[in-house]
Amino acid sequence: MNRAPSRAEGEGEDVVKRVMTKLSLAVMAVAGVLVSAPAATAGDMVKAKVPFAFVVNGVELPPGDYVLSRDTNQPDLIEISTAAGQRRALALTQAAASDADVSAEPKLEFERVGDQVFLTQITMGQGVSREIRTPAPAEDLREKQ
């Protein structure tokens, strides 16, 4: 006898799917993103190897080696360039809510929304963590999940 899944079972599956998506993205970010900050410019620049395509400010960037730098005159502005120096994207950021707990290790944080991965936060070193707001189209995708 086959029975239709109850609403609670369907909601439970959605919750599990969302948790698994976030978990897989976290594992991918931790395992695949190699980040370093040169001692001379710690806090102003991060080098990262990103093994997957990602979106910043509406621009999709391919997997590769990137340099994320912050202008000391405009610390809210982050420039994302290739390791060869070709500018790929600019992002307006804000201080991350968790700035007090920022580790000394540079890192990038991503969020998967639908089939796209968005760069959401950049930690450049002790006390320097910047958050990138997810654009409205990504919010629409998130609501559809």
C-alpha cells in the first residue's frame, strides 16, 4: 500500500536538503580554498585558490587563483583580481557582524543559492572581516528553495 507523504515529511526533507547543501558548501570551502596573506600587507590583501566558479556583485568568476585587496583609503571596497593582476570584480562590503571573533587566519566564505555559489565574507586577518551582501536575484533564488 502506497501512501502520499505527509506535509511534515515533505518539510523535513526540505530542511535536510538545505542543511546538506550548506554542509557540502562548507566542506568545499574549507577543503578547496587555499588562502594566504603576505606578511607585508596582512589585513589589506588575501591570495586564494578557488576550485569552483563563484559570483561576486553579479559577476560570475571561473575557478582559479585570485587576489582580494582592500584600499586603505576606501576600506569598504574590495577588488578581486586574477593572480596575474587582471581586475575581475569590485565589491562593496561592510564590517562582518562577527568581527570580534575574527580569527587571525585569512579565509573566504561562500553560500550556495540554487546552482550558483556566492562569495559572502572575506576574513583578511585578525580583526578584519568583511561581509558582501547577497544581491536581490540571489535572495529570490533562496526563497524558491
